[in-house]
Amino acid sequence: IVSLLDHDAPERRAAAAIILGELAVDSSEALDALRRAIKRTDDAELRLRGAEALGASGTQTIVKDLRPLLKDPDPRVQKMAKHVLATSEAISTGDIATMLDSKDDKQRVGAIAVLGARGGPAERRTLIEQLNGASNRIGEAVVEALEPMLSGLEDHEMHGALEDLRTLIDAELLEDAALAGRVVELLS
């Protein structure tokens, strides 16, 4: 099956990745072949299915493997990478938070989206911390990730979330008036 990832026919390559994902392979040969597959610039479907298969494998290098796909030219591949990173049990919030240190705003925005998809208290705090000194683009991505998180909270959970946000309402921390306005909207 692994050798089919290099087949001439794109549908066979994608099928091989799907099968490897269903089998949740963890052999080094299969994982290396999937890592090569997600780097193929000529086959978006293979990158998408390869990302899904790597996620199913539970590999400990999933963040490193999928990080480049967060800025893939195909939005479907980006979406799959975010989904895998958001749902993988092999990834801690800390792993994703390290992606926030990237100098590439697309990767940072992708990591913010993943943290938002996870939606837990630790993810919420990590997102809120990103507002400190954030550019408008990053700040907007954080606010967009926080909105659905906050709307789904129970009353007792909302109190902690609001306290986390209130600590940021400081003229020195939120110098962008539009971003400050969005944060205030989150509080109301």
C-alpha cells in the first residue's frame, strides 16, 4: 500500500493514503512515505488525505509534520490540517501554542483557529494571551476564535472567561481601537 503513494495515478495515491489512515499505520516506512506525500505540491488531494492519515497514526511529530499545511494554497488542505491538529490526541495545547511563535502570520492564524476549535479553558487563556501586543490581523483572528468559544460556555465557566478577558482591558495592551472594541463586544 505504501508504494501506491508514489503511483502515477492521483486517485490511487489518494486511495493509498485513505487506506493507511484507516489502518492507523505507525511503521516508520509508512509515516515517512506519508510525510513525503504531504509535501507534493502537484497533488492537493494527496496532501489532504496524507494529513488525515498522519493524524490517524498518532505520531508524536504531528505538529511539525502538519504545520506547513496550515498555509497550503488549497483551503481544503488547510482545513484538514486544522481539523487534525484540533482533534489529535497526540497534541497538547502547549504544542500548538509553540506554533504561535512562528513569524508567518498564516501559521499563527492557523494555530489560533486550532486553539479555538479545541475550545478548552487552557486554549482560551492561550488565545487571550495572544492579544497582548497583537497586530490587527492576529487580534482579529483571536477574537474570531474566542466568539464561538464564549457563546458555548455555561454560566459558571463564563465568569472565568470574562475575568481572563477583563485583565486585558488596558490602554497599553490594546492600543488598536478597533480591536479593543471587538474585545469589549466579547465582554458584553
